Amino acid sequence: MDVLDHDSEHRFEMAFPRAIVAQKARGREETINEHLVKLLAFEVAPETRAVWWKELARHFRFLAALRVKPGASLIPARDWWTWLYADPFEHNEAGYTAGLIALNADDFTRNGRSVGAIAGQIRDFHAGMVQRLGRGEAGEDLIPA
């Protein structure tokens, strides 16, 4: 069993001051978005895709467990949106997406999806995922296969 897995009896939660929660989320942003780009932009073996998917799922389980002190409050979806999408993409979705693709272009075979289409899929993914995180849910089912 993964340490971040939980059931109804034993829910994994961690409460920190808001600034620490923001730091923890922002520290995972690049890896999350890079893995999303890799899943959407490259043709790779199913085993490789499974590793990227699993790492994303672990990141989201970790983030879903974060709470704000005092009172162990859930983090609003708007904060998740800011930390994971709005700030890093800074209204340059295609540029940031192209940059993340370029980081991995020497290692993997590019598929036929356009940068704009991938950027749109990432935006749509984050729109759904931040709603889940705002409810304290990991939302693994939203991660592209």
C-alpha cells in the first residue's frame, strides 16, 4: 500500500501554515506540468506512460492531503489554480507548453498533437483537477492515460 493511499478510516492529511502549503504546491508545479506535457505530446512505451501517470497520481494524492492551519481547512480551488496553472503559465500557455515539450524532445518521439491543442488539454485538466483538490480529492481519474 502506498503511504499516500487512504481509506475512510485512515485519511492522510497534513496541516501547515498557508505559506508552507503554497510552497509545497509550487514546488511540484513544474514536475506536474512536465509530466502532463510528456503524456500528451510524446509517443512512448506503455510502461513509460505508466511511470509518468503513477508519479502524477502520487503528486495529486500528496496535494489533496494538504490542509491549512489552524483548523486543517481545505485549500480553495482558486489557490490551486494560481499555484499550479495561472502563475506558471502566466497567460503564455502555448509558450510554456512549447518550452516543456522542448525539454524532452531529444529523449522521446513527438506525436502529432499541436502545441495549442496540448496547452488547451492542460488548461482543461487543471480546471477539473483544482476543483477536486479544493474538495481534498486527488482526482487520479482526470490524469490523461
